[in-house]
Amino acid sequence: MVTPGEYLSFLDARLPGLVAGAHVYGSRVLGDVVHDSDLDIVIELSAAAELPSMDGADVAVVLAGSLEKPVFDVTPLAGEITPVLWQQLRTVGQTVRGTRPTCPGTAADVEAYCRDNLVSYWKRLFDRVRVMPDLPGHDILWVGLGPARLWHTIRTGEIVSKSRAGELAAARWPDLPILDLVAARRDPSVPLTSSHLRASVELFDRICGEV
């Protein structure tokens, strides 16, 4: 599992003097690190350059100063940036190099992004999932817990981890075996079956009906 320090040392050796800022988000700051968690990090460069890739690092790259602008005014050098990312960076993100960013944005921006993502990404994905007899366990985790995060953010404005979103969805719909997904995320030996895939589809339909 890659640490921020290891990743910065890797970059500094290959791009000396260019890494002006580094900001961690995702599972590391949301208390949900599991065995296969990537390092989610935003890198600020003092000049445009191509970052060398490193297994286990999920990276968005921007020019230094970009994190002081609204997300819609920034074109990343690499990776994806969203209003949800901006909110994480300004609220729970951990700055490991440089100045803590302001990442200006509004709750309305975050909600609109989440609602659009439910349709533009997740609905299209579930249209395919519905006709699949089964999926590998890690894919069931992805489709089962991902929409729950959006559901919670749309309702409350809060950004939570996959595991926490699963716990909240399980409390809302206790008839679905969502806690099994949370357990499997934390312990890969917990089995997931086609019944969990069907429950994930049902959960998605209920989320769409509610929000």
C-alpha cells in the first residue's frame, strides 16, 4: 500500500522541484482504508509535465494555484476533478505538501454533480448489470456501495466512505443484505453471491426512487 511520503519521494526523484503541492483525499482521510485501497491524491505542479505512473496511486494533476479556483474553471493536466473532490479537499483533505487549498464551491454544485452522476454513469452501468447473471465480488462491491455514497451526499451534503455509505443504506433498508457488502469490503474472505448482486440492483432502484 503506497504512502504519501513514498509517492512524493518517487515523484521528486523523477520531477525534481516541480511538485508544489500534494493533497490526500478518499479512503485515507475518510477512515476506510482496506487491503486494496489506492492512494487518492491531487498533485500541484509548478509547470506542466507528465507524471510517471505508480501502481497503487490514483492521481489528479493540476497546475499550482488551480485549487484556489472553482472546479469548473480548472482543466486538469491528468486525472478527473469534480465538485465532490473539491469539497473533500476543502473539508477533510490532508495537505502533505504546500498550502491547504480553498477549493471554492457550493453545496448546490455537489448535489447537482451527484444527481447527474447517478444517471450519466450509474444508470447506464446498471442497465448492463441487470442482464448479468453474476459478477466478481469486487465488482459487486463497486455497484453495491458506489450509489449509496451519492444517495447520502444528495440528502445531507456530507461525503462519506463506501463502508459508511453501506452502513447508512443498510439502516435505511434493513431488508437488503447491504451489511454483507460492508463486511466483504473489510474482509475479502467474506463471500458475495448473485443474491448480493440482485440486492445491489434493488438498492440502486430504491435510491433513484428516493432522490
